[in-house]
Amino acid sequence: MKTTTGRRVFRIHWVPGTDRLHATCHCAAEREFEDPVELWEWLLAHPEGHTP
Amino acid sequence: MSWFPRDQWYVAAYGSEIAHDLFTRTVCGEPILFWRTRDGSVTAMPDRCVHRRFPLSQPPSRLVDDQVVCGYHGFTYDSGGKCVAVPGQARIPRTARLLPYPVVEQDSFVWVFIGDPANADASRIPRAPWLVDPGYTTVCGMEPLGARYGLLVDNLLDLSHETYLHGGYIGTPEVASTPINTSVDEDAGVISVSRRMDDAECPPFYSKSTGLQGRIARWQDIEYMPPCLYTLHSRIAPVGSVPRADGTDPDAFHVEVVYAITPETETSTHDFWAVARDFALGDEEVSAFLAESNRTVVLQDVEALNVLEKVIAAEPEGFQELSINIDTGGLAARRVLGRLCEKS
């Protein structure tokens, strides 16, 4: 798989064994969610509410 | 806001579809005329005569050498869209001109730029090099889809539907039950969705083509480069096998599944599909099996999405949906496409 080389990368990791999604912003802020819609709202609100 | 992203490259055809003959296809609502000139290059211009809008692809319009003659009144255009003859008079009106589309033939596709030609940067066209790589054998096709392109993007970004819609073909229980990881590279413009099944049932699509029996490791790594190109890097290997540290992967079979998702109208889409494999090279029997199997799978999607389009078209705009974890990549794609449309 091609390595993503851009600077601004959002990453969403499905936490193994759970139904939770772990979101990491390109600013290094992290947060867990149960709902991908809420997750995207939080990621896209960067930098609001993003404390690394 | 446009219903599709403008100032973007779209696949209009396979290069093999365009010969020294008139060929037409509508891309993003624009009817486009193509032909391959005597020197082998592909032309692209509006498929409408400037005079009375008669389609230039419509008989008795015809190609004479590298000029198209309108079948209604005889307006004649060269391969650059310049009008070179009009009936009954010597003076050719200054505005008698068809503005050519930027066109690039690459990786077996004919790409056209829909938007301001001044913004057409061919280096932005995403690549699918396997389709012309001698180290791969490719089968391909194109199916008309009677649904908006966004429904096909949703479909391809969430492969958990394989378990249900394509059971017995490419779907097995593990596809829907295996978690995904998603990333969005804002700078590169790539949405990635990865599903790694380390111990999975082998669907007939792969057991019959690779000869692998029993359970397999099955990796699905999607890269979507909005708006048009989608690639699925599929790795099939014996359970426990992983690529070597040097990057080689001799125990695995690799299939590069490529889709070009080209809007035709607001509610119809050209569904280009290609399957490139790095095994059974040149084996006609395997090619025939994979072509037939993949077309069957594509048609299963087409049938489902055609129904879904009718349902959505009958509902009020913004009807409430429910999204869960499997939709993370699809939601990302919608957001990126929405942003591109807003800029259009």
C-alpha cells in the first residue's frame, strides 16, 4: 500500500475488540468515539477542542 | 455549488474503445465527441454542432480523414475543433469553433478534464500503472449505472457489503466482521481504508483463480483519489504469510482492482472496472473466469444501486441516515467530494 506522504493526515483506528474508533488529528490531538459522524465533526473542527 | 466536482480529470473511456471512428460519451452532463486521429492521438470536443446543435456523432454526421462533417447542414470541423467549412458561403463565422477538451491517454484510460482548460494539469491525474504493466494480466469492463456517482463511492469505500450483497462470490463472513482502519491525507488527496483479515474463508473468486485451498490471509487496502479513481490492493496468501522485510511478497497473490467512477448525469454513472493480477499471467481460462466473476459482482452492485437511486430520488432531500463504524471511510469521501463541489 502506498505510504501517505502529506503533512495533514487524519487517522482513524478501530480499537481492537471494541466498537470504539480512535481518532488522531494531524496536530496529534486524539480522542475516542462511538459514532463516526461525531468523530468527523471533531476532526474537522481542528483546532477547536484539539489539545495534543 | 455544482452537483459534481469541476476542474477535475475524469475517465471518459478505455483507449481501446476509441478508433478512427466517431465515438460519444457524456461526462458530467457534457456530451463529448471523440475519435482517434490518423496520427494515433485522441481528440475530444463537444458533441454538438455550433450551428443548430445537431450531434456530430449522430449519422449521417461522418468522419472524413481527420475532419467531422455535421450530418445536418455540413459544418465541418478539424481535429482541433476549428470549423473549416460551412455550406453555401466562403466566410466562416469567427465563433464557429468547438472548444476542445484537454485529453490524456494513460494507464489504458482516456482522461478528459471537465472545467476551465487553463487549470488542466496532467500531472494531477491519478495513476493505475498495473493496467498496462507487463507483469500483470488485466480484465476490464464498463457497466452503465442508473444511480448518482456518490452511491457508487459509498459502496466501494465500505466493502463490508461484500458479505451480504456478494455472498458466494467475493463475500465471506470475515469481511463484515473485521475492523477497518481509515486515514485521510488532506495534502495528497487520498482516502485510505484498510481491512486485514488474517484467517479468513477463501471465496470462490480467489480459490478458483489462485488455486489456494482452505483458509487464507486476505488484505484489502483501498486508496480512493477523489473524484474519479478508486484502487483496491487485494492480497491473498496462505494464513501466517506476511511480506518480507525487503518488500517482496513471494507467497502471496496480488490483485489490483481499479474503478473509475465517472458521473454521466446527476443520476447516472459510468462504472469502469478493471482487475489486474500478478499470477496466472496470460492464462485465458483464469482471465475468462475473473472477467465473468467480477462483472457478475459489478452487476450485483448496479442492480442494488439502481434500486437505491429510485428510493432516494423519491425521498425528501437530507432524509435521515444512520452511520456506524464501517462507514468511516465513506463519510470521509462524502466530505471530500462535498468540499470539491463547493469549490466548483
